[in-house]
Amino acid sequence: MAAAIACAGGLGAPAPSRAATPGWLRKAFTAHLPGPRSPPVARYEIDAGGEFVLDRSSSRPLIKFEDDPEVFALTVSRGPRGDLMYWNDLRQPLLRVTKFGGVTVFTTRRPEGSAASLAGQAAPLRLQTLGPIGLMQRLMVASTRSGRAAGRSIIYDAPDADAGDDALIADTAMVVSEAMAGLAARPGGRGLVGRISRVYLAKGREPAVAVRDSTLVISISPAMGLAGRPSSLRIQQALGARPVGVSFSFSP
């Protein structure tokens, strides 16, 4: 990139016209670093294929990839070269944003990263209130899906649910079932999932996950919104799986 910029705008060289400027170079100069000038909720296109939404409108950044129901809560840190690094709750990198505005997304198939560019604004990533009947239906769906993955009956229990928690509990149940179904599809994963007969969803000060005998205990913090529950990757790790990174629906 530095060499290309030097050739395009070096001393004594005429400034190239827009028509003569390569598209990738124009993109490099016009890409927006996630900051005040870019939309707080934005959609990005991945050069290798696929899209994602990055939501920076709440206290914790959120990211959601197309055709994937899970929303990942991120933490941000500054890299040694001034880059911004976005991490999931297993401290795995998901995004890198350089001080020049370049955006890189990391996948299991492309661990070295794929370039992404800003495509426009997007709707905020928010939980949807369901009510008691809707929550009960979501728990039943999650129970059925988990049971198929484990080859046994799995009960979902949320004894202290109230009107303010239904959205997060429903989302957490979906994430747990996603984690179990994904793990069961991996070699040796069905045995890890088959140990569980109950999923216990309880409120706590911060998101957590643990296995106690045959019960998967999930601690959620409704005050934290979508950041108040563990990710499917963290749940798989608690079940005994070795983390392999984020699995996306597209094929970069």
C-alpha cells in the first residue's frame, strides 16, 4: 500500500485523474475508519464474499454476519501500530481497523483475514420483546433442536424469568441451541453434547457458563443487553470443545 501511494502521489508526479486511478486505491482512500465520521451502525461487504453489520451505537460494539442468527458482543483495544482490534469473548480477533481506514475481518477459512469495505448504514442490532408465550415457544424450539443434536431429551429451564428478561433469555436459548448443534456436527462433538440433559438459565452479575454434572448453567445479565450472555463459542468451550474460531455462513 505504501509503495502504491508513493507512486500515485510522489514528488514531481502529476496527480492521476479519477478515471485513471485504480478502484482498489480509491477504496483505500475513501474507506471510513469506524469513528465519528462513519455511521454508528454500518453494513460492510467482505471482498471474499459475505456481509456483516457493525453496531457501535451501544456501550459494547456488536457484530452480526449475514444469514447467521447470532450477534457477537465485542471488546476493543488499541494495537501497537495504532490499529483498533475487535475481540470476541474468547479473546479471538474478529476485526482489525487500521489508522488508514482499512478493515480486515478474520474467519476460520481465512485466518489471515479478508478485506472489508463500508457499504452503508444499517438498522441497530436490538433484542425484541416476546412476552411469556413467545418466550415459552422459543425455549421449546431450543429444547427440540438441542435434543436432536444430543440424541436425548434436553430441558430448558428459566425459573426466575420476568417481563424485562424475556428477550435476552430467548436469545440466549437460541445461542445455546446453536452451540450444541454446531458442536454435535464436529468429530467427537456429539458425545460432549450428549452429556447434557438440562440447560439452566439464571440471572447473574455478568455472563458466564459452566457445566455441573449433566446441567449446562448459563448466567445472563439483562442490564447488559446483547452483551449480557456468553457466545456460542464460549459455550462450546465450556462443553469441552477446543475453540476453532467464528464459523460464518458464507464461504470465503
